[in-house]
Amino acid sequence: MKAIRILLVDDDDAIREMYATIFQKNGFIVSEAKDGVEGLTIATKDMPDIVFTGIVMPTMDGFAMMEALKKNVSTSKIPVIISSHLGREEDQQRARDLGAKAFFVQGFHTPNEIIEKIGSIFEAVEYKIKFMPGELDADNLAQDMQISKDFKCVKCGSDLILVMKILNRDNHEFSAKFVCDKCSVEQK
């Protein structure tokens, strides 16, 4: 898997330097920003794989930056992780409402937990595709894969879906398998 490009956004130089060092030691490609405005500019220009941001910052806070990222079609799918000095429930709720992938309270989570969470975000990406019998090459695919021509599960009769996982974004490589949408049985 290629190195994950992470944008680290925090106005505290010591915090930013600490996380930058941790991320670099774990093979991440790190870019840094001092506040949400600079973070938004870098994210729009460099398109990082993930953003790791604080909340309270001058000019534009982490939440406002998240909102701006979501409004931009090119940055709307970039996952965001919040890192906060405080663990206020209202901040955690707002982070969830804005689609944050995780909320870490500084000092309560080890760097390894943060690295593991970031890794899990990219490992868990799956795409599900449903085929329509008779459309384009669907029938040929069913025949070549030796599955039901109507794309139905041999066990329960429910629809089969193609589950795809990205292996390498740069080369557009992925793995794929047919799975029953209801009983989750892999078709062989």
C-alpha cells in the first residue's frame, strides 16, 4: 500500500511538531498548517488522503475548516480526524455531525491508537456494486465467474453484489469478490 499523505492542522507548534514526527516515523507523508485557512488552502491544492486537525485555532477553527472541505466537491470525501485538548460532548457531537472519522482527546490516546485508527480508515474502504442481468457484459461475467446468470445467491436466492477493495489508488488496482447481499456468503 502506498504511503498515506496526511495534513496536520494545529496552531500549537509543539503539538504539530510532535504529531508530525510520530506520523513520519510511521511512514506517513506529512504536510502541516497553522490554522484552518492554511489547512483548507493546502488540502485544496495537495489533496491529502486524510486531515488530522485540532479544533480551537485562530482565523478558522477545525470545525469551520471541515465545513468548508465538505462544501468543495474535490475535498468533500477527504476523511477528517479531530484532535482536541478538551473532550466536551458537544464538540464530539459536532464532529460526528460533520462526519469526522474519529475524535481523540489529547493525552487520553496513545500515538499507536491514532496510527491504528488512521490505518483502519483506509483498510476498511469497500465499494459495493450491484449488477443487472442482461445489461452490457453482465451475462458474460456471470458465465465466466460461474455464478448464477440472474446474480442471485445459490444459498438464499438474494441479490449478489460485487464487493471491491482498493489495493493501490495510484495504479487503480483493486480486489473484488461476489457476495450475497443478505447472508454475506462469498460465491465460489
